[in-house]
Amino acid sequence: MAPRCEPEGGRMPTVEEVYDVLRTCYDPEIPVNVVDLGLIYDVKIDDGVINVKMTLTAPGCPSHAFISEQIRSRLLMIPEVKDANVEVVWEPPWNPTMMSEQARKDLGWDF
């Protein structure tokens, strides 16, 4: 089970706290979290609703539904969050240079 993000005093989480939760989400085929893979394009928090704009490594990714639902369910575990939406977009298209340096190192992709 993913760790819970517990903002203090009933306040909404910060964007950084949302990113901390997103770092617990993985593509089941790649041992790197979705943030370090460079899949997360935007996070917005509005009146208790978290909206995430993200992409996948390829349009035909077989884990599309799994990843989206994993993200949504983890975000809904954050106290004070009323809803969470995950929008998958294809522009700009993902490419390996979007990964963090650590992710590239972990996968052996030095460029």
C-alpha cells in the first residue's frame, strides 16, 4: 500500500506533496516512478480536486488504464481531496530525454 500524504490541519496538499504521492506510482513494465520517467506534465489543485496532465511512453501502452487508475486512487487517499482527474495527452510526445538523470542511470540509458 502507498504511504499516505497527510497535510497538516485539514489543508489541501501542496503541488510538491502531490508529486511525492505520484512518485509512488509506477508503470508496471518499467521500474521507475511516473515522475522520474517524465510522464507528468502538469498538476493543478482547485477546491479539493487534483487534476493531473500526463503522457505515457507510447500511445499503445497496454498499461494505460492501470497507470491512470493507480494515480487516481493514490491521490484520493490524500485527506481533504474530493476528487482526482487524470488526463492522458500525447503532445508533446514523450521521449527518453524527459526522464530524470537518476531514472536514466537506473535504466542504463546514458546520453
